[in-house]
Amino acid sequence: MNLAPALATPGRAEDVRAVVVWHLVWTAATLLLIATAHWLSPELQGTVLAGLIGMVLPGLAGLWLARSDSLGDRALVLGVWSLASVAASALSGGLTGSLSAFVFAPLVAGLLLGGRVLSLTGAFAVVLSALVGLISVLLGGAPGDSPALAATAAVITGLGAVAAIHIATRPRTDVLGQVQENLGRVESVLAGQPGLTLVMDSDGRVLGAYGTPPPALDVDALFTQGLIAQVHAPDRTMVSAALERARVGLEAQVIFAPRIALDRRVTVVLRRLDGADDSIRLIAQAFDGTPQFARESGLESARAEAEAQNAGKTRFLANMSHELRTPLNAVLGFSDIMRQRLFGPLPDRYADYADSIHEAGGHLLDLINDVLDVSKIEAERYELSIERFDAREAVSAALALVRLSATDKGVDLNGVLPPEPLMVDADQRALKQMTLNLLSNAIKFTPARGSVTLTVDAIGPYMELVVADTGVGVAPEDLRRLGRPFEQAGGAEQRAQGTGLGLSLVRALSELHGGRMSIESTLGEGTAVTVRMPVVSLTRAAPPEGGAEIIPLHPDLNSANDAG
């Protein structure tokens, strides 16, 4: 046991106080010994008495520490102890004299003052004092021996050593007590945690376990067999991969089925634990992952069921749309015959009924066609018919279809098309459908004397189609919903004018072409819908026949060179 205290530097106030009190008691004991020296040894010589008086000085020097306590101050005090010990040894005959016990005083003082260096310095002073005493005896002979005085000095030195050791080791004892207390508190926390903390070597062998293990893990088996042996065979590859990731310094997490309870799951988080030596340690935290596994399994089942229901809904809509179109075409055909009075005149009321039937049937047919297209897109059965054509033709055809309705409503319809052909590689029917849907929406929600403007142009490989109107606009909270099937904006009156499928089809068809749709709108001022698709056909002009013509940069200079 190392008796050198941890007081290499100035200690706590109570420790300094104890050191000062020790020196005070030493001074008092030495003075008392001086007072009784003549009674203990009547034949006491003057040199021995001088050496005894000199041992008072270190006690007085130690009192200085009450005012200034530093490592330098303690070193000076120890120096005084060393000088006094050497002097007492020289004057009293060293280890053979009456003050032989005081030869060890510097070592006692070094232990008291603290620190390995001061303790070693005190031991060196003891050796020096013994040598000086021996030389003194060899040169001048030994002074008279006083057993009583020697015994009393030994008692004082021994009691001082016991007190010094107690004072010096008390801080270390307090520190060890605090460490043990903190260690017990940490162990209590580790033992009471809800999960299981494992310390393992690089091969997955368990070295320590703390906390509450999951219901499906046996701690004793972890110590004897290791972690891998407790894992269900199909999951061992994942656990081994997680251990390897942790070994190289990456954080890893894995969930596995324990071998003794296949209906449960254990979640383990692994990290590398670098110690003071070069050995690799892994630290793992194991939790009961059964509830999480059950929730994830339930969510997966719910997702699969929702996808199946959605696919069923899509198939139902597609089939029903086909079934409804056949009788609806008959209704439209017969109502159109009645409107045109092909088989004779009709009363005015019946003619009005025929017009209403034809108008409602056309609206219903448009709705069914939109539903059919949406169903095909959602079922991923919509196939684009890509061809190269002039985009102006499809856009112009859509403009012609809606111009009559715009005129009837009093809306100014404008088209801004490029003067040169705009060749694109796209689905011509889809482009016409997108343009028609955007124009119909814009006209529908633009009041009389408003305007709708369609702009088509090429920006690099992108064809940009913009339909802007001066209509009612869309509120900011509704913009996020537009573009999804059956989502509409505005109040009930506005929603009654459509089904919410037009913009959805535009968005879906543009995305099928690799493009996107964006909407900008200000409530009460108007809306602008932009469709941008990478469909523009970029072709390089063919070189002129016979190759390119070479035109010299400086004709006059070339002619002069030829003449020279």
C-alpha cells in the first residue's frame, strides 16, 4: 500500500489545518522534552541538548502553512526538517545517539506534507542524516548515551508518524469512499434499467451484462454460449453483419427472433467501445422488440389490404366505365336524333327536353371518360402513344373546341403560339386532352368580360404550356389539394361546376411524359397553370450539300500571299 497521499499540491482547508496542528503538537512535545531532558538524563551533554533544541525549528516552520500553503512552501518546510535532522544526528551521534529517532523525522514530515516527490526527499534526508551521524561518531566519538531520552524521542517520533500517516491518507480514503459510493450508484442504475446492456469482445462473447433482459433472452446462456447462439438460425446472418459493422466503428441496429421464443423479437443496438488498451470491445443494448414488430406487421398488413382495396376500386371503376359508355352513347344518339327532328317535328317542350338530355348525357360521358383515364393511370395500365408531331396542331384543336363556349360566356380567349413548327415526341391525344381540360377549367371559373390566355413555347428540351385566366382564383390553403382526384377548391357553388378530375388528369399525364404541373393563383385575381414536359424534338440542321463553304478571315492578306 502506498502511503504517499494525494497532496502533491495544497490540499483542502481541513487538511491544511490538520498539518498545522500536527506541527504545533510536535513543537509542544519537543519543548516539553527539552524541559524534562535534564531530569531524564542528568549527564546530558550540551551538543545533544543543542540538537534537541534544533528539532523545535521544523515545528515552528510548519506553522507558516496556516498563512501560505503551496507546493513551494511545503518544500521549504521539508528543507527545514532535513537540516534540523542532519544537525541533530551530527550533534547526538546519529543512529547510536540519544536522538536517533529524530533521524527519521524528515521521512515522517515528507509523508505528512504529501506527494511522492516530498516523500522521496524526506527518505533521502534520512539517509543523509544517518551518514552525517556516522561520520560524526568516527571523527569525534559518540556523546554520552541516554536510554531514557532516546526512548522518549522514539515515542514522540512514532506517535508523530502515526498521526502523519492518518492525516496524509485521509484524503485518499475519502476519495475511495466517494468512488465506491458512485460506483454503487452506477451499478444500481445499470441493474435497474429497463433494457439489457451487454459488454462483448470482438467475437460477440459476452463479458458483462447489466439491467433487465428481454423476456426471450437467457443471461446465463449469453455468458456460456454467446449472443449468436441465442439467435434463430435464419437471423444469424443479420446479427453477424451488425457485429461486423460495430467492429469497424459504425453504429448498427438489428432485430431478430430469439431461438427459444420464435414468436418474439429482440432489438439490439451495437456500438464499438474503445478501451485504454488495444483490445476491441462492443457495447450492446437489447430491448424487447415484440410490440414494435407487432405494430410494423399490422401496418404492413393494413398497407397491403389498402393497396388491394385500391386496386379493386380501380378495376371496378374501369369496368363500370366501359359498361356505362355503351348505353350512354345510345342515349346521346337518340337525343341527338330528337334534337335534329330527323323523323318529324316535336313540340317545343319535348325539344327542350331533348336538348337537356343531350347536354346532361354529354357531361356524363365526359365524366366517365375522365374516370376511365384516371383508373387506367392509377392501375398503371395507361399507355402513351408516342409520336412526332407539331404541338401547335393539338393545341389549336383544343382551342377550337372551347372557343364557342368561351364566346357564349363572354370570355376573351387568346392563343399565343410560336410562328415556327414546334415538333414534340409525345402522345398527341394526351396533349390535346391536357390543353382541353386546362382551357375548360379556366373558362368555367372566369366571369364574363374576363380573359383566358394560352401560351405554348419551347425552352430547350422542354415544351411549356401555360393557361392563365382572370377568374376567381384559388385560396392558398386549397392550392395544396388541387391536382389530386376529386379534389376541388372554392365554395359549394364552385364545386358544383366540376368533378375535380380535370387537373388530376393533367398532372398525371404530364408526369407520364416525365414533366410536372404547377399552379400559381391569387384569390379574386386569377390563376395560371403551367405544364412543362421534356418532349421537344431537338434536331440539328443538315450540312449543306457538298460540305461547308470555307470563308477566309482576311481575303486581301490571302491574295497577297498567293501573289508572292
